[in-house]
Amino acid sequence: MNLLGELETFIGRKINPSLIWECPTIEKLTEYLAREDSSDVPISTRQKIDLKSEVNQYPTISVENILGKSSGNLSNIFLTGGTGFLGSFLLDELLQKTHSQIYCLVRASSQDLGQQKIQKKLELYGLWQPEFNRRIIPVLGDLSHPLLGLSEKQFERLANEIDAIYHSGASLNYVYPYEKLKPINVDGTYEVLKLASTTKVKSVHYMSSIAVFESDLYREMVITESDDLMNVGQMYLGYSQSKWVAEKLVLSARERGLPVAVYRLPFISGHSLTGVWNTDDIICRMIKGCITMKTMPDLDYVLNTSPVDYISQAIVSLSTQEMSLGSIFHLNNPYPIHLSHLHEFLSNMGYGIEKKTCKDWLAGVQNNAKSNDHSLYPLLPFFTKEYLPEKLTILELYEEQRKPKVSCKITKEALADSSIDCPPMNGNLLNNYFAYLMDTGFLNQPKSHIEK
């Protein structure tokens, strides 16, 4: 029996799966369940967070009194999130397209272990080259700690050495509440801004998310890169909330003179040619879960995902253009795929998948995903939590008639003189992805492939 089942048996009633994530310790869960007003309503939906107040609690970042400025040659670059999926490709692209030394923030107990950790991630994605070793400098620290986990002397020394910051580090989790994501996603971003404004002014290239437009106030709007990030309204996911607050901190620092570029990212899919993908992400888990259960929700949903190589190449290319500082870029795919076309592709491959209403599909997930052996088990709270008086799930809230339309026209124009273009999410790209997912054993081959 899984933890959720054991708790339900112990207290004699059903528990909303989100409580497991919102009360991350036994003590907190016990305290919550003992309250007279406890219910299956998730804590984060009962206690609304004032996101504007969250932004205002941080001291102002200003470069007004800082005399030193970085030179334009970018000899030394500081990268956060370098051991993540996108971060590894960003690191590779920076090593390939610049002559800079790359200082990589990494959680490790020694320089050697930090170097090994970075190298293993690059090897995992087929990116490692031995000559990279001399240009990668591990910085032992932690985004969730004050001064990035460095001593004051280390922080000041790093601030004096580096010329630019690429802030890719974040906790990407669609189940955790805002409070659990805040230390890395918000506090960590603030510490990065402090680093950029210490001893000399450094440019900041910040990886944001199109999730900042999750608010119901953006419904059916067309949002361009030049539109202000103003509306908050109701945001549903802790991750989206944390990225909204973090981006507002970055934009506030930009208003006070810090040279900043913001890159809003969609879901990130695998490499467009090799198919290499982070199979622990939500899309891979969703695909595997649907194939395992042989069912898929029948939704008017467009899967907007861009290949990791397009995103990393675009960021580095845009960031080296003088016009990028002060700008915002949207790296969503201009040629996404509708869920119905993905269903058609899977059917043509030989995976027998039946479409079901969202309600019936979710019931199937709850009946089948009972342990970590099922790819969708960690996402149960994400799928089952209900919002608004209509009690809509996140899948229903993200249908086309409720989402904003995010334009990437300005970004495409900025990339026009390069050879960088986002490949459409079509059969060719999907074939590369599924070849990788089957070759690595993440997915079983459909019967039609085995027979061939």
C-alpha cells in the first residue's frame, strides 16, 4: 500500500492527494488533520497569497550608486541551473559560442565533486567534450540560501570576477505550493539580482516562463513580448505564482537600471535531432501514462513545447545581441501540436489509445496510479485539484478557450538574421522523440514496431 492509502486507512476517510505535498512533514500533516476546520480542500486554495505583497517584501535592487560596470567581452559568465536539463544545453551552447569561462553554481561538497556532477549531466545528454573541463569552474553553493550559500568574501569575489549572469536555476514542480518553491525560485532570483548589483553592474539573462500569464485575467488575450506583466488575478499553480513574483523582481531591477533580458519559456521537449529528453518531466510522464492506461483525455488542448536545442541556441544568440538587454523574448513554439493530433500519431504508431472524457480519464488515473511505479502517480495532486466555483481541474482550465494566446513574433524577428528557427511539433520531430524514448527503454515498443 502507498503512503496515501495508509493515511486514509489510519484516519478512516479519503484525503485529497495535494495535502501530501502541501504538508511535507508528518508533523504538519498531523497538525492540519487534527484541526476542527480541516477538510479535503487544499490549503493553498483556502489561503490566498497576495503576490504583489510578496514582491514588495524584498528590498529594492538599484545600481544607481555602483560605479563599476562589466566590459562587453564577457570573459567570465555565471550560470545557475547548469546541472538541469535546459541548463546543461545552455552550458554547452555558451561553451561552444563564446570563449568565456563559465562559473557554474552547483550543490556539492568539493570542487572535484562539483566538476564531476556537471560533467555527468553533460555526458547524460551527449554533450560532454574533454576540452570543456578547463573552462568550467564549479561554484559550490545553493540558490535557496542567502548569498547563494557563499560566504560574504566569496560572494564579493565572485561579483567582482563575473561579467554576466544566466539565471536558469529553478525548482520546476507543478504540485508543490508557492511556499515550498519560494526559497529557490523567488529568494534565489533575488540573490542573483544582488550578485548582479554588487561591486560592478552585470547583465542578467533570466529564464522565466509563459506560466506568468496563467491568471484568468489574461483569458483569450493575445500577449506580445512588449506587453507589461501587470495582471495577477487568480493563479492556480504554486510554480506559476513563484515565477510571476520572481519575474516582477527582475523587471523591478530593470526599471532601476540593471541591464536585464527575460526569456519566457514554454514546456521544454527533447533535442530536435537526437531526441534526447528529460524523461522525468511532465510531458514524458503524461505520454507514458496514457500509453500504459491506453486512454487519453479528450480535450481542446494545444501542447506548446519547444525543443531544448532551439531554446538554448536562441537564448545564447539573443543574449549576445546588443539590443537584447532591456528586452523580453517568448520562446514558445509557433507551430505547436493539438492533443488530437498527438492521439492520431500514437494510434498510427500502433499504440491502441482510446479517448475519454476528462472526468473518466481522471477516474482511470486515480484507479491505476497507486504507486511510484506508475508514471502519473507523482502528478495525482496536479490532476485532481479543483478550482473556481465550477470545480474545474487544471487540464480543463488549460483548454484553448480559457488560455491566452502568447505571441512570439518579436522574438522571431530578432532571430531572423540567424539560422535558428523552432521546428514544428510534427511527425518528423515526434519520430525522433519516440525513437529515443523507445531506444532508452522509457517506452515499450508498440506491437506494430515489434512485428516489423
